[in-house]
Amino acid sequence: MTPAEGGEARLSEMLGTPRAPHVPSVPSFEVIGRTVEKVLDRFGTPSHRPEKDPERLIAEMRDRIAGWNWQKVPMSFVARVGRLVFSAPWRDRDDCIRIQSFLLDEIAISTRSGFLNPLVQTYVSSFDALSDVSRKLGQALERARDRLGAQWRSLLAAVPEFFDVARAPQALARLMAQMEDIWMGLRRLGLRSPHAPGLMDAAHLAYLEQVGPRLSEKPEIERLLAWLRPPGQMARATGASEAIAALLRPWVHEAPPKAIQSLLIDRLTEMYGHPKVNRNAVWNLVNSELEQIVLRWLMGADIRFLFRVLDEVERGHMWRDREDFWWLLYETGRIDEVWIAFNDEGYRAAIQKLPPEARQSARRFGHQCGERDKSLLIMRIGSKIVVEGTFNFKVHIFNADNRLAPKLYQPKYDVAEIRSLGGALSKPHLGDWQSWVRRNL
């Protein structure tokens, strides 16, 4: 009986019948990649937590070396001691030299990745090109190169000079200058904490030196800004003032294109705050001449920003003569400082115009929370504080040394309070009000 007649197929017939092979579905390499990243972040990144009792660890290590007692000593203990004795300030202490010598001798013969890998991480985090201790540790690890774990192979192949303290920062910087995404590129090579101190601080400065001549080009600017604050990370603090200086230096004698100026204003204030408002300590290390460039850009941007928002939220009100007047004073260098405060509707609209990551702090402008239809332009012009307001708010001019004069950079203002302050000259926007302002400045 054939299968067609209801019988069962013979084995020879089944084997002779072509069948499509069952191919399992391709696994998601994206999911695998994310899982690997999480594991490496959890277990492949050195701890930067300070030791609670470093003196006890050092003393215990000295005693164990002296008594040659290694019973029940976890490798993590040796790694923690290594992080101490090869780092400042302990590395220059006489009582740590014996421990350093012991660890260097062990590097020469050890094949244990649990011992060698943490010392590579220590070399990176404690790196100092001027330190003889860093140089000796680098030389010892260079001789042990073939015995290091697989996690360092890609990095050492890409940067053969990695353990040479005199050449490593520049070699890393050359590699960084070729990367489209520096943060991710370094992580893929095995440097899981690209903003960590030590070698990466030195490489950062070397990178700035190498790309400095190209920082008038938008792609180079964007790459440096992305390196300073990668997505989901805090902005780099160490070396930030040098980075800000490198970004501003091309524009000392010429104005940047509007797109580049806006990019620098938005990103630098997002990362390091407004130099006059929520001032980050980084600005204290920036040359004052370069800081003034940012402040001047901010003044111009704020004046334009104010009138752009007003055009949207106060339709039908004519602002062209006021904008042209104050812009002319800005262009001729008369205005020294600017701050704006929006009414409720303008404040909401202005918040939406900020980059998403800058909306949380929103310290690019203040809030006029008194009369609902009034927004303010507050300026220091020489020895005067000038307050310009929307609709029927008069131009107010105060002496800057008047203790009652409104202060710039405040989060909130009330126009009723400003009107009630004594010692101000005021003028409605009627007739040739512009000439009156000039005479009284």
C-alpha cells in the first residue's frame, strides 16, 4: 500500500523526499551587544571610590610582605593596595617603595589576569607623565604585554605606545582625532571610563592641541562638544576650561557664522552654565578675554531672543523700532550686560525654544511674574541700569550705584516693584524717545 492509499510512508521514501531545512531565527545582536555593555560596565570598570582606611591597607601589605604571609589574601586586596601605592600622594612615600618593588617584580612573572588587569587600570587612572613611578609601572606592564587579558588587545594594537608615559597621551589623542564618536570609540577599545582621571586627562589636553587649528570648522566643533558631554553622561570637568578656550580662540578677531555661534552658546551654557548666572567653577579658569566673547554673544542672542518670542506671543504690537534701537546700541558696543524676563506666556514660549536638555534649569532668562502683559529687557550700559518693558511700560534709567536699582540675572521680577523704586528717570515710548535715552546714558 502506498502512502496515497492510506498507508505509512517507508523510511527510504521519507529520506528521499526533499524537505526545506529548519533554520533557527537569527539572534538579535543589538540585544547581545547591550548585554555585553552592561556586563563590562558592571565588572570591567575600575572602582573610583576612595578607600576608607588607606593607611591600614598599606600597613597590612607591608606586614604580609615582611612575613611572607599570603594565606587567605584575595586578589582584590592586592589590587586595592596597588591603586594606592602607585597613585598620588602615596606613590612618593618612602614606606610605599617596598610595596611598589614587590608588585613590579610580580608583574614580571605573573600570568594571572586578576592581578595584571587591575594594574593596567591603575596605570591609566594614576598616570602622570612626570612621575618616575608611573614610568616604571608602564615599563613593567609593557614587558608583560603578551600576558595581559584579552580586554586590552584591541587597545594595545591601536596604540602600541600605550605604556610609554612620554608618548601615550599624544598617541591616544591622534586616535581620538580620527574617531567620529570619541566616547564610544574609546569604550569599544577597552577604556570603559573615557572621562576618568590620569591618562585620559593627559590625552584630552593633547587632543585639544591637535584639533585646535581646525576648531573653526563645525564638524570638529560638534565632535569636541559631544566628547565633552556624551549622551547620558555628566559634562567633563577636568580640562573643560582648556576645551572652552580652544573653542573660543578662533573667534577672538572675527565673528563666527550664526549657526556656530548659536551652537556654542547653547551647548556651553547647557554644560557649564551662564557665566553670570549659574556660574560653574570652570569659568573661573577661562581667560577673561575669552569669557567676554561668550558674554557678548549671549547679549546679542538674548536681545534677538526677546523680540523673537514677543513677535509670537504679543501679535499686533509693533516692536521693530525698539528692537532696532537696542540692537544698534549693542552693535556699537554701548551695552555691557543684558538680562531678559518674560511674562507668563512669553516664559512658556521661551522655555520651548531652548534645547531639550537645557529646559530643566532654564537659567537663560528670568520671569516677570507681576502684570501678565509685561516682559522686560534689563541692561547695564556704562554706569546706568536701563529697564525696557513691553506695552505701556516706560523706559526706566537708574544709576548703577543706586542700591534700589534692579539687579540683573535675577530669576523673578515684578514691574509694579520696579515702578515704585525711587531715583529713576523714565520716559514713555512717544516722539523721539531714543534721543532722550542717549542723552541720559
